[in-house]
Amino acid sequence: MFRINEKDIPDVLVIETDKYEDERGLLMELFKRSNFIFIDSIVQVNYSYSKKGVIRGLHYQLKPKEQGKLVTVIDGKIYDVAVDIRRGSPWYGKFVSEILVPGKMLWIPPGFAHGFQALENSHVVYFISGNDFSPPSEAGIRYDDPDIGVNWPIQNPIVSQKDLRWPSLKECKNNFEYVPHNKK
């Protein structure tokens, strides 16, 4: 059993799965094709481990190598963020966030930049849809862009040199356009 709720920006979804726990441990169904018919295809699965305070992001891939991400935590807790970068969108430059723990997932479709901060040491799994990772299509936005205004929970984060070099939303490479649902 699972539950799906839309965030304040349509198309970004919070998915909660049931956990079956007993004296042996626990079982969670992370992915079953029939539950995720809104995802075209899963082409890659990524895993990351992040220490408390680490920020990864804000990342995306340019078209035609765009990706959607179904993000979940196997162990730990993260503050997960999706930024709408679809030009012409009523939510352009706005973000939604969700605290993810085991049993909770966030679906981030193409056209959104994604990042997270580990609120404790965390093991994260990303189910990637659309396209394989493509280094020439890789793009990003600075995690601390004041025009986006993400209020990351842990101050003085640990951020990679690569993520510190991403441009602002105003200066980033971006070829996504908003398409209203009734015009897809």
C-alpha cells in the first residue's frame, strides 16, 4: 500500500510506503511498476551516502538527456528540495521541500533542479527515469542562490567544490519550458 500527495508545485509528489516491521526487522516495497505508472521508465538507480550537514545539489540534466528522480532514504533523514526551472511556469524559481525518512519518497520530474541536505548520516537511493547520466548534459544551480531562497536547516554545510561553482538561476544553462497539463 502507498499514498501519493502533490506538493504546492504540481507534478512534484510525496509518496509514502507502508513498512512491515516485526521482531526480525522490516520490509518496505520501494518500487513496483504498477504503483508508479506516472514514471515513464527507470533507467538507472543511484546510491549516495552523506554525512550530517552535507548538501548535494542543486542538479539537473539538460534536454534531450533530462531525468526525473524518485528519491528515498534507506537509513537517515534528509531535507529534500525541488526547484521549478521550467521557463514560463507560474512556479518558476520557486521550490518545495520535504523531509525524507525511510518509507517516504519524493518524485521530482524533469524540469526541476534537485538537491538535499543530510540532517543525519544518510543513505539515499535515487531511481532515475528518462535518460542515463550524461556528463555533457549535466547542469546545476548554486545551493545558496538568494533568488531561490532555500533555508537549509543546518548552517555551515559541507558542499563539494563542484557544487560551489554552479551559477545562479539567472545565469544557469536551462532549456526547459512549462507545458500546462491540458496542453501536453
